[in-house]
Amino acid sequence: MQSLHRFLDRHPIISDTLRWVLPAIVFGAVLRILFMSYVPYALWGADSRSYFSFAHKLFNNGWISLGQKRRYLYPILLVPVTMLPGGPLRWLPLIQHTFGVLTLIPLAYVVRKTLVFWRFWIMPITVLYAGLPIVVSLEHQILGTTVFFATFLWSFAGWIAWVSQTQLERSRRMFWLFFVPFALFILTKPSGRFSWPGIFVGLVIVTAWRLLNWKQIAALLILLIVTPTVGSKKQGAWLLYTASFPLTRLETPLHAEYKAEIRDLVEPVRRNLGSYYVLELKEPFHFLAEPGEQEARPLWKALGDNEKLRNKIYMDLAIEGITGRPDLFFYLGLERIVASANISAFDEEHFKDGYFIENTAEYYAEAEQDEDSPLRLAFALSKNGPLPPYEAFQRKLEPAPGSWRARAVQASVEAYGTKLDLFHFPKTSKQDRSISLVRPTLLCWWLAAGMLLSIHPRYRRTLGVWAMIVTGQIVGVFAFSLVNTHYFAPAWPILLVLLAVPADLICSVLSRCAGHSADNALYPHAEMGE
């Protein structure tokens, strides 16, 4: 205990971080404990099978098969969790919620290290993030997303700890606080690659060639080389063509016979580009995902059994459309960013009574018919033979519906409402919500100001760099993917800190004008020992 006190005495910023983050930790922990008390198992969704496939094949068949789609980190992490008694779906909420609560510490450290009047901002930012509905929900699912955005935040804090050092040797040691979580982030989901452009610019801004030795440069290069191996080429071709489907050039000879069969799909969405973000998850999405399941277009139906040709055609048509109208490709990506950015766009049904029971019923029915179903292992059910009736099993999924714990969590989720929304959508039918009718909220303009002001010398090496990194991440992801609030989620902790920048800078100017000095009024990279 004395050694801990001595450590905190030598590192006052860490001491401040741990003290001031306590309210957020208490709030976040209580919220998650209440959630687990009435929904004790992790949610098994449409993507869960692909994440759990590695552990399932290993334990059931003795196979070591790490599929392209879900390389690397999360499927491997599920292996030791599967070894625990009771099944991984019973343990994952506890493990992932604990990791989520601990991730409040690097967020508090970022605020303490970078903002001058950090005492004003540290509690609101960390408490807001502790209860963010989408974060709490994703921690309760068998998805790599929660590890993905948590390691992104740890990378953020590691970068700041690294670039804040003035002693070269200490700086080189602290570099690994950034690199290790960043490597885990990159190795969790393929969309992590879109952070690399911002990282490169950041390395130039901090003159990294003066700070790094050959081992650290080699580590960055190796990680860069490994990055393209994360993810599936099949998935990439499908997502890219779905994202750019309205840009298909029907008048050119490239794959003309295939274009002729989809003219009736392309022309309507081309005429309504402003609402493609609403339509993309319907006919184009499902048609391109499984072209072999329809009968109206024989050439496309044949692609259902020819993955190699399908990927080539998707990629050819996507690249032709994008190069023909790169401005419209950017426009479609902007639509998806706007549609995914609002906190209120997240489906709060995950917290409602009966959701887990209703969602699991379909997968349980499949497991009853298939003895090799991964759901059996995930729930620690019998590997062979009949399963208990679902009516009896479902009580385990939600043992306390309608309890005060459930109402407390639901009230916390509902309290966020539209208060953190960045865009205001018109009150019309969803089909009529053209992007031209969407308007930025005051909070959005304030955030834009925070991102621009982060280039101020006080913030440039820390928040300024990460404003660029998160911008590149968001733009890159939504240029090549679909509308999904999950894809925007990694940005929120960084955006919450950036929201404080305008007020922090104003307070700093007023403080200097009044002849007062803030206790943290040094540039963040001039602070020592943390």
C-alpha cells in the first residue's frame, strides 16, 4: 500500500485521474451490474456465429481454422472464455463490462492531460461515456466491436502519454503504451485500417523520426504490412459495391450483360441519391449479398455459386462507378455518416424486456435441429441429444423482467434521448428523408469548432492529431460500408473530449486576461513524469 502511495505521489496526473474518474466508474459499474442482473447472458446475433466459429471448431472438432472475415484478436480471445464453466455467453457480459468500466480510466487520463481546465470537464465527459447506451449494449454482445472501440480509446491515451514526454529515453518507453493497444485495435476489425492516414500525419506532426528507434519503426512497419490480412476480400467487394451501387455506369461496355439485368434496380436509386442511405439496406443490400437466391436475373443468380467471379464483377463495377463520379461517392459516404452519427439512432430495444428472448428463439430452434450448432457450446448446452424446451430455457435469458433493475437501466438509456444528436432529421416518413433536408444541430457546430480549434498549439500534438485520426476513420469506414451506429461508436469518446475544446480555450484566454494562471496551463507535451 505504501508503494502505491509513493507511486501516486510521484505521478500526480495519474493520481488526479484515478480520483476524478471514480464517479464515472461507480455509475458505469452500477449500471452494468443492474443490466446483468436481469439479462445475465450475452446477446447472440447475426454476426456472432462468425466470431465464435474459431472456438467452436476448435472445441467440437479439434480444428484450427481462423476464417478471413474475423481475423484475429476477438475470435482468439473467445477460446479461453469458452473454457470457463457455464459457457462463454454467461461470462462475456462480466468480462466485457469490466473492460468497459476500466476503459474510463484512459478517457479520464486524456482529459486530465490535455485540457487546461480539466476539473470542469473530466466528470461530465467520463460519466456521459460511462452510460452511453450503444457502448453498454455492445459490451453485452458476442461481437468484436466492444474490444475494437475500447482499444481505440486506449491507443488515444497511449499516444498522449507518449508525445507528452520531453526525455528521449522515457519517450521511447512510453511509445509502447500507444503501440500495443493500437496493434490490438488494428488486429480486431478490418475497418481499423482507415486510421492509418491520420496516424501517418500525426507522426509527421510530432516529428516521430526524432523520437523513435529502429525497433519501434520496425514494429509500425510490420503492423502496417499485417493490416491488409485482417478481413475478407469477399466481404470487402460486397460492401464496396453496395456502398456505390447507384453509381453503376449502365452505358459502358464493362460487364454490360450483367448491367442489363439490374437496370431496373440502379435507375430508381440513381434518381434518388439523397435517400440512398435509407434504401441501401433493402433490395440492393439483400440482392448483392445473396444474388443466387433470386430467379429474375439468371446471370446474377449464377454468381451465387461462383464467388471468385462475383467478387471480380462487384469490384469492377464499384471501381468504375467510383472513378466516374468520385464526388457522388463522397456524397453517399456523407449520407451514411449523417445517418449513423446520432446517439438516438441506436436501437434501444436491446434494453427492453423480452428482446433477448425474442432474438434468441430463432437461433435456439436451429440448435434443436443441428447438434453441431455453435449455440450449444456458447450456452454450455448438451452437445448431443435433445435440448430443453425453449419455454423453460428462456427464463434463464431474462430472469427478472419488469423488475426495478430493468426499469432503472431503461430509464438511464432513455435519459440520453436526442440530447447528444449531431443532426436533426425532418419529421416525415423514412422514405422521404432526403439528406438535403437534414440539418446540423447546435452541438454539431460546437463539435466542428472543437475539431478546428484542436490545431491550436496547446492541443495540436494530442487532440489535434486525434481529431484527424478519428475523421479519417469515420470517412474511410462509411465510404466503404453501410449505415450502422456501431461503426460510428469508436469515435464517441474522442468527440466528447473535442466538445470541451472551445470552452477550454475560451476559459484559458479569459484566465490570462484576468491575470490568473490555471494550474495546468502548460502545453500538454510539457508535462513530465506521466
